[in-house]
Amino acid sequence: MVATDVRRDTRGRPPARGVAMRPRGGRIGPNAITRVAQALREEVGDAATRAVFARAALDAYLDEPPLEMVDEAQVRRLHAAMGEAIGTVRAAAVAREAGTLTGDYLLAKRIPGPAQAVLRRLPAALAERMLLAAVGRHAWTFAGSGRFTATPGAPSVVEIADNPLCRGVVADAPACHFHAATFERLWRTLVSPQVRVVETACCACGAAACRFELRRP
Ligand SMILES: [Zn+2]
């Protein structure tokens, strides 16, 4: 779903002015920037959003939103700037909303309707296995240079080892709200409306991998 997105979104536009062109590490789909911008505007307004993006040296992205994969370090920098500017609690809520919006985008634009209809008709456990496989095939678009694994079960678990969005980040509780909310939006729509996604271990807390439990009732 996301992989084909990126290619379709590539229209040869140059990177926004002032934004580093050559990432040193991995890359992540542009929703990790554009949906944060959207959610942040809703929360704090245009001026404060611009201040956060400027703090992360990414304000050019507000004028010319990225259409291609972005440097994962930029996404990490944006989350850090957001936490510094509006506090970690409020930043977590914005990250969560951005993840939900990313899920909405994938459902609206990238996961074909007939495939969604098939998943919704299947028993939840089977739909989940198929969705886990599909998400795994496209993990490079959201896990960057991290290593993604999926383990079906009760609950099923997805992990991102060495999550690039956590590198250098220290938190006393799991901090990957963007990823958790994206998974939750997809799972609630395609597997079961009661699914809760809970991050039970996080690289930002010293774990080797961010671990997300996909809890079905
Ligand atoms: Zn994490």
C-alpha cells in the first residue's frame, strides 16, 4: 500500500528549499511529515505550526509538502521540536492524530476498495494475518532503517527493532504514538472495530525494539 504510493507520488518535483536533499540514513513515507503538519495546525494554528517546523529546520516543507520519501532524521527532528515547543503530552496527542490521519489516507488512497471488502468479510484472525503480511511487505516505508517483524497470535505483535524515530530519544514511557495510531486505524477498519494497539516496549525506553500489541477482544 505505501510502497506503490511513493512511486505514484513521485512527480519529479525538487525538494523543498532549505531541506536537506541527501539523507544519510533511511527514509520514511512523506505522511510522517505532512500528517503531522495537518494535525499540528488543527491543534495550535498556523503560526505555532510554522514555529515548530522552523525549530526543526523543516519549514520549507510547509510551503512545498514532500511528495517523496523523506530522511527519517527529519521526522525524528520534527517530533523532538514539537515536544520542546508544546510539551510532550500535547505533542503525543498530535502524533497520535497524525497517525490516525495517515491510516485514513492509506484507506482512502492506497489500499484498494475490493481488498478492504475482502478483509472485512473474513474472520478477524484471518484478516489480521493477511493485513500483517501486507504491512510487512511495505514496512520499509514506515520503519526506515529499523527492522520490522510481525508475529501473528493472540495478541499479534509487530516490532520495529532499532526504530529510527527513537534514536537518541529518551522517554520514561513508550513514545511511538504515530506508529501505534496508524496501526490502530487500519486494524479497527479492516480487522475489528474493538482493536486497541498498545506499545508495550519502546526503543526510547531502552528496549531493543518498539513492540506493538494488536489487542482484539
Ligand atoms: Zn517506540
